[in-house]
Amino acid sequence: MTRALPGTVIDDLSRPFPLTPLGTAWEAVTDAVMGGTSSVRLARAVVAGRPALHLTGTVRLDNNGGFVQMALDLAPGGAAVDASACAGIDLLVHGNGERYGLHLRTAGLDRPWQSYRHEFTASPGWRPLRLPFAGFRPHRTTLPFDPGRLRRIGIVAIGRAFLADLALAELRFA
């Protein structure tokens, strides 16, 4: 199992899109996996003068839908990462003033709708954010959050109809 220390880079955009320094690749996911009609685009772009991952899309609630996301396995093959020495996740984001979620999945979760979630607002202009592990809340699971068994991270526009526009320039363990 890989061990992450504070400052360990998850993505610094140093690899060709969609690859990360972790040896994994970003993917765009929508509610179409469950019959929804939301649309998404994930690309590398320059946003407000900075290279970034740029998530854009339309979140629709039709057909029980309601999300778009950019998601990343934290280790090749979906293996777990031990981030128990870390306090949380640091990210540098630029957005349209909407609320988004950072969702974490651990090796203990076996259903796609289970996660640990932390909301944040992506304000216009580049802003550093720290999302402490203590602020993540379980969603559809009774298992306690275990940062020693992290498998996947998602940055998600979810839960209401709106236009998603979020750029990510840096992502690391805090």
C-alpha cells in the first residue's frame, strides 16, 4: 500500500492529460450511468491565466439524475492509499460561485453511491482550499471514515439543476 504524507501531490498537471503523477487518469462521469441526462466535459485548459483541469457541464434532475464529476483512482488498479498521516486535502480551484463536493471513497465501501463528502464553494478567481478529513461526512454508509484506506477522489457538481464550471490547478494531501 502506498503511503501519502502531507504535501504528497495528487495532481499538479505535470503529466499529459488525463494522467497524474500517481500513475492514474482522470475520468468524467455523469448520472447517465443510472439513466440521468446530465452532460459533462473534462479537458485541460488555461483558466484565468493558469493551466487547469476544467470541468464543465449541465446538471439535470431528469430521470432521477443530478450529477457530473471528475474522478480519479488514487493508486493504479484501484489499490488503497494510506493517508492517515495527513490532515485532509488541499486544492486550488476557480469556479462560478457554485457549491461543489469533494467525495472520497475508501476500500471499505462497495456500493457506487457510498462516499465521504465535503462541500465547498468555487468562487471566481483562484482560491486555495483545505478540506480537513474531520469535515468529511458519510453518505449512505455507517462505516467510519478511514483515511488509511483511500481509493478514489471525485470533484462533483451534484444535487440541483445548474451549470457546472470548475477549474482545478493543484490537488494534494494536506
